[in-house]
Amino acid sequence: MAETQTATALARPPVTAFSWRSAGIAIGALVVFDVLINVYERLFAFSKGLDYASADYNNYWLGMLFAELVLEAVTAGALWGWLWVTRDQALERLSPAEELKRYWALALFVVTYTYAAYAGASYFTEQDGTWHQTVIRDTDFTPSHVIEFYQSYPIYIIFGVGSLVYAMTRLPQFAKAFSLPFVILVGSPAMIFPNVGLNEFGHTRWFMEELFVAPLHWGFVTFGWGALAILGTWSQICPRVVSLINHVYLGKPLQSTAEVMKDPQSSVDPAACAALAA
């Protein structure tokens, strides 16, 4: 029988623990950054970005490309490394109040990832199609690609992988087993980035319109659909969160973190969320 925790002298997390502030700051910073990058593109894409062999192209676009790749690699290594080094190594003793706070933090992480993925895989991708229907490319590293492929995609990958590492290092439900929906949610959009290589190879060999219905672009669409795995991810998380809320605020019994780590599947009861919705 599953071990349970009771509500004796149970601590409740402060209301401030469930603030949207951190996600608001992160998304706000990304919005400002994306707007500034878009302004930069509108100012210098046509005036400095049509001749790959020119000095202006090297100064305005290749320099930007090299800088962003270095910064993204450093940021990814720092964030993912910090999440791993500071991981909770005593998850079996995690308090219900702290676990509930961490689920909220994970939700904010995923919300931020969702915005970053939208900005990269939707807005910047669509405007790239418009660019290449207007301008004949003389390089794979066009101004549009410098922003879309090598900036916006790595940014959402950093957030997506970061959210998965956070869950694996701080929540019992994800500490000992992989969540297939969560891995798809992060891994499928991440695969859009290496698919860029196939895209550039195809455009080098063939002339074709920038349409998503073109076979060369099916990989982008298919991997983008992987974002729908967010529904499965929330379906796995919801029962545990509902159980934590009922335990912390209503004093109901709760499956212990040790039991959840031993058998993560036992904490996934869709009926719990279905009853809540009803």
C-alpha cells in the first residue's frame, strides 16, 4: 500500500510563492529583446545584408552571428549546469509545501518556454519565409536566418531543456523516470534546429518556394507539432498538484515523495483532475 503523509502541523507556502512576477520579467525581457532585434533587422537587413561578400555584411551580420552563438552556448552551459549542480539530493524528504511551490516554478518555466518557442518557431519563421520569397539568397547565413535559426531557436531550446532539467532535479515525479510527453514537448521543437541543416542542403540543390507544404519543410512542421505534448505533460502533473493542494490546504492524505519516486506512475491519476473539473 502506498505510504501517505498526514497534515499534522502542516506548513503552507506563502501567497507570494505563487506570483507571476518571475515569468512576467522573463517574458517581458524576451518581448523587448525580440522587438529590438526586429527593429535592427528592419533597419539593416536590406541596407547591409544583401551582399554576403561586402564588408558591411561582415560587420552587421556575421559578427552578430558569431556573437550570438558564443553567448547562447555559454548561457545554456551556465543555466543547465547550475540546475544540475544545485539539484536537490534529498527529494524523498521534500515537504508538500515546497513541492507545491516547485510545481508552480516549473509551470512558469514552461510558460516562458512557450512564449520563446512561439516567437522563434512562429513569428520569426514566418517572416523568414516572406524574406526568402522576396530576396534571392547568396548565402545560407542570410540576415533572416541569423535571427531565426541561430538566435530565436537556441533561445527557446535553452528554456525548454532548462524546464526539463528543473523537473528532473527538483520534483520527485520526474527524478527517477523520464516523462515521455515532457521529453517530446522539449525534444521535438529542439529537433527543428538540426533540421535546419537539411533545409539548407535542400535549398542549395533545388530552387523552391518558401512554403510549409513543400516536402523539404515537412520536418519543421512535424517537429513543431511535438509542442502539443504539453497537453500530456499537464495531464501527468495535474493529479499530483491536485493531491498536494488537497493535502496542504484541506488536510487530506498524500502519497509520500519516496513512494512517488519509487513508482512515478502511481501519482498519475487522471480521475483526480477530472473530478476537479467537474
